[in-house]
Amino acid sequence: MSALRAAFGSDYAAARARFLAAAEGAGASVETSEHPSARSPDGGPLAIDVARVGARDAPALLVVTSGTHGVEGFCGSGIQVALLEDPAVTAALAAARVDLLLIHAVNPYGFAHLRRVNEDNVDLNRNFRDFTRPIAPNAAYREIHGFIVPTAWPPTPDTEQALGAYLAQHGPARLQAAVTIGQHEFDAGLFFGGRAPAWSNTTLRALFARHGATRRQIGWIDVHTGLGPAGHGEKIYSGPDDDAMLARTRAWFGADVTSFYTGSSTSAAVTGSISAAATESCPGVSYAGIGLEFGTVSLADVLQALRADQWLTNQPDRQPAAHAAIKRALRDAFYVDTDEWRGMVYGQGRAAVLQAVKGLAAGT
């Protein structure tokens, strides 16, 4: 357990250093895209780092991404490091002639600053859409914004009474959908999808085009946390509403792959999904992808941590004590700092990688 524990960094800087060291140890080729303007809390650089293990001309590419949602990067980064140091995984890739691309910290700002969103409060998994076309308002979110993002923390009794009344009338599933589907109207609100492609969006699309467009097949595992029972990894289909693509994904990753298109997932339907980075940048390439979502704490606790963090971001006069407590609670909502949890997530992450390798090798 001590070796696995060491794979998980204590903050963004430590996680990045650990990832780069593991990549060097595995003989991986490394490339770095440094953020042009955002910086870490100590003023240091932020970057998306990529490690590639295998032959660039291999017909099949497997991509594993971490930190799409910033603070969720603790989990994905640890899995990526452990994969680089797992000889059985390396052997399976070589035998199957599958090229592995590990993209570390898709949202480095959120990872470093303990936010789920990026430097512009944008949820990257709601940002991959055509911004040249009008975007319909999320009327359900507009209805709840006034109390879901409080003007005081802790929230006032009136605010919590409004939230309680909504829950009593509509239930938690409708609240989850209203909050999480994504919205483009309130730039200081939750699950804001932005009004233009984010830097991480354009960088990720370029990576897929460069590394994936000439392949025959691409598999993608995007690691997330915050939904479901603690330590359980839900394999959520990540792609367009396409029955054949969903069937291929289930053939590779198992019949337990869920989909919000069919209502089988704990996730509500998502607009502007990050899966477009692969499907639109690599047209004609056979694709199967999942968001591997690991549970942490209750949905109510996750939502409360997100509300507090958004309040903190919206307040220019926040106090240091409040800042530390809210950031600690947000980290705890998306990363369970125990050996048991780390063992559970790596075991399931490793299994998903080996399932993908088998599917890619079979050419199905």
C-alpha cells in the first residue's frame, strides 16, 4: 500500500512532479503545454503534461485523462502514475500493440487552486460545443440560481428554506439535473459552460488530432470523482447519442457501462461533453469512451462543498480562515485520502485499462 500511496500527490505541484518522474522512469515521451496566463497559488506555472508509452504508428490508441474537473485530479493523477509503474500494464500494451497516452491535469488551474472549474469558472465538461450557434438558456437552473449559489456563508435560513422547499416539491433528482446539466447564462454560477472554447478545450482537441486522427481505433478513460458510493467506479458512457458507439463501449468495458442517454447512470444528462474532443478531432476513427466516476461522499455533501466554493470565489473580501476551511472541504468532497479508497480506485482503474486494451487489440 505504501507504493500506491506514493503515487497520489498531496497537491498539484507534487502530483505533477510525481507524474513526470514516473513518465521518465517508464521511458515515456513527454510533451508539455503550459498555460499562457494562469498561475498556481505560489505564482508557478500550470500545464497539461502528456506521457506516451508505445509506438506512435500503432493502429490503436488508449487515452487516460485526469483533472478535467480540477480538484478531481488527485484521483486520476494517482491512477496515471501507478499505471506507468505497473509492469503488467506495460506488458499488456506491448503485446496488444496499443499506444497509451496519459494526459495529466486537463484543468491545471482547478487542480492547483482546489476548484472543480477552470480559471474562468468554466466547467470543462460543459464547454465542448459549437459556440457559433445560439445556446438555449437552462430554465431549470435559472429558477434555482438565487438560492443554490448563496450570497452568505453559511447560507441564511431564508436561502436554505428556499432550497428545502424546492427539494420537497421536485425531489433530489430534479435538483441534480437542474444544477449539473450545464448552463451558459450565469458566469458566477455552478456548472457554467462558458461562452467560448476554453484553453483546455482547444489544447485537448489539438492533442487528439495530433495523436489520434491517423489511428484505426481510440479508447478513452476520463477519470472523475464525486458521484456514487465511496470507492465505487461507475463506467459512464462518454460519447454522442449513438447506439452503435454505446454498444462498442459496452463490448470493451463491460455490460455494466451506464449511460445518461438511457437513464441508467447516476449522472444527469450533460451538454457540451468533453467526449467531442475525440469524436470531432478524429473523424472516421472507431471510438469507445467512458467517464470513470468514483464515489467519495454523499451527493448532498458534494453539492454543499461546491456551493461554499462558489460563494468563496464570488466574494472579494473573504477571510483566510473561511478560505482554508472551504478548500479543505472541497478537497475532501472529491478525494478520499485513505489507503482503502486509493486501493479501490486503482484496482478498478487498472481493470478498465486492461479491458480497453483487450477491446482495442480485438479490433471490434
